[in-house]
Amino acid sequence: MSETTTPEPTTTAEGPAAAAAPAERPAGDDGGLFGTFDEVTGEYTPRQIVSDDLSDADLDAAYGMTFVSVEEGQMVNGSIVRIDTDEVLLDIGYKSEGVIPSRELSIRNDVDPREVVAMGEEVEALVLTKEDKEGRLILSRKRAQYERAWGKIEQLKEEDGMVSGPVIEVVKGGLIVDIGLRGFLPASLVELRRVRDLQPYVGQTLEAKIIELDKNRNNVVLSRRAWLEETQKEQREEFLDNLKPGEARRGVVSSVVNFGAFVDLGGMDGLIHVSELSWKHVDHPSSVVQVGDEVEVQVLEVDLDRERISLSLKATQQDPWQQFASAHKVGELVYGRVTKLVPFGSFVQVGDSIEGLVHISEMSAHHVDLPEQVVTPGEELWVKIIDLDLDRRRISLSIKQAAEGGVVAAEYQEAFGEHNYDDEGNYIGPAGEVDESVAEEIEAAYESIESAESY
């Protein structure tokens, strides 16, 4: 085999030949796939394409290599290239733009896409459908945010952390807070006390604790009250330490419920139980107080462990029983109205919220089988006080003994005292002037007594 000799480069007086040297090629290459470059100037000269050197299959493969590959459930990134009223197009480097329907843009309902994203904005989305029946790539920005947020929220829940976000909607029973997903904040957990009007919270950014988490049900329950209690613990403890049973405080009724009313004392809420609202019988607390009323209350009890305050409204008002007892005594005659019949007698109202019992044995001088044989509900008559037990709040009355006469109570003296009768016992009224209406009332009252006595 003869040796192949490499010719010497041609030189001139000016130096090396101006002819371009061939470009170096990989070992074993035939030189047909590469262009050339000038070693001196570094200028590259591409090879001339004289015919198609890729088959259709190779061309498709080469074309496909320029695009990203996607699978359903995959997270992708891209830029917004078009915004319509019902959808947004996202360029993720795929063979066609991905479509994000407007309902998949945000966790907020019925939003305008232009309020959510902007042209050219970089967006992360989750692949919902690689190719729908129209051949489109369907994406979801909302689901991508959800997946990202869920992991963070699970971690915060484990760490007993706090989340924050704007209130985006008022729903039945509470608020929806945007924390990367829809967090539900019950109305009872918005403040330290229940709030009835939730609309003012829309748009506000709230901080809350996560109290319930269920990914399978897509359920996240928040509590702002828990966060407030935690952050205001020192202030509450100081407030409770300075609150003493028996002292009077002014406050504003913050809410009314079936079992009472809550009063804001300027630092914490206290409860007035329905039994402490009034000395009278209360059918519902709303008949006594309304939200916004300013009231003076007495502190009954302070529970430091449970952080609860018991209040009384009626304790700041005069006790009608005490008032009645100080103005009346046993043996006096008082005027009353029959309110209720029972097998053993009848109840007669003799003062504001004051009722006494006429036992069946005190209804008449004669034997009585049933109270309705003597009196009827609503009937007005004179009765005599025969016993007054302030501690037990009980008054015993007698129709029978009232018929025997006696001294009328002070409040009736002006109208029914002895000076209102002549020597023959006829009623003449104050200052000797006959008051027909009063006379009729007293005559009717005595007629009822006489009829009971003659039974």
C-alpha cells in the first residue's frame, strides 16, 4: 500500500495562501453534512442544500422535538396570548395554545377574565384534557393554584399556623375567603361575638386559623375568632382580672338570642340570661332589649378559666317584690285582677309583676269545690293580704277576709279611704264630690265580694 503524503501548503511572499482551509469534521464523517468556516476570519459558510435530506417521518419527528410534551394532570407554564370573554389562550410551547375556560381561571365565581389575567402574563396551569373532542388542550389555572395552595395549607395546619386572604363572597352561614382555594369562614367564627351583617367584610383581608381540613371533600373551615382569641389573650386576661362581681358596667347589646342577650363591655362580651333580663316574665329577650341598645348591667360572675362573664339587667332595676313589701303589710286590702285558675285556688295580680295566691279555702265563707264557682280570669276584685313572704316571693291573699273589711293600702287611700264615705257608708268621692266612674268600680268590686260571701 502506497503512503499518502499531505501536500505542503502554498505560500507566497505575503504569507499563507488566501484559499480557505476545510473545516475540521468528526472522525468517520463524509463531509456532506457540514458547511465550512474560515480559520482566519472565523466566518462560517453553510453547505448548500441541493435536495430534501429528511423524509416525512424524520421531518415530523424533528418538528415534534421543538415542542414540549404534556400529560393530563401535569403542571405547565406559559404566557397569555389572547383573552376572550369566555376563555383565555396560553402559549406553553405546545403545538397549539392551551385553552383556559373562564370558569377555570379563578376560585371566584362569574369573573371577567380581563380582571384576572393580562396579556403576556406568565401563568401556571394544570392540564385537564390533553385533547378534547375539538382537539383542544384544556388547562386550569384555578386547579393549579389549588394544588399549590393545598400543600401549603396542610403544612400550616400541622404547624397550627395562620392563613390570610381577601373575603370574596358572602354565602349562607358565613364567608368565602380566598386563601389560594375557597376557605369557608362560619359567621359565628368571624368575630369574638356573632356578626349578623357580613356584607361589609367583602373585600377585606382577614387572618384566620385552620380548624378543619378535608381534601377529599375539598373542605377547608377557618376561624378568625380562634385567631383573635389567641392574639388578644393577654388583653382578655387583664380585662377579666379587673372585672369584679357586683360592680355595675355600661355596655352595648351586641346580639340577641333565644336564651338571652350578649353585651359588649368594651373589651369582651358578657351574657345576660333571659332570667336576668327583667323582674317580669319574658317570652323572648327581644321584647326587652334590641341590638345596639346601651344598657347598665351588674356583673354576677366572672369565670376566668372559661373566660365567660355573667351579667344581670334586672339587678340594676328596683325589685318589684321588695318595692311591694316595703309599701304593704299583712291585713291591708289591695285591688287586683284574677290571672289564672288552678285546682287549689286562683292567682291574682296585685302589683306590677306581683301575683298572689287565693287558696280555695279563702275564696268564700262557704264551701267551694272549684275556683271557677267564685271567680273568672280577668275579673277585678278586692283581696286582703294575709301573708307576705319576701324571701320566697310569695303572697297569700283572701277574698273571704276582704269581705269582712279592713284598711285599704296607701295607694288606694285617696280614692277609697274613709273620708270618701258619708256617715251612712255611701261613697261620696274625694272632698265630698261624687266621682261616678270610681263609684261604679268600687261598687262592682264590693258586689263581687258580696256575691262570693253569699255563695
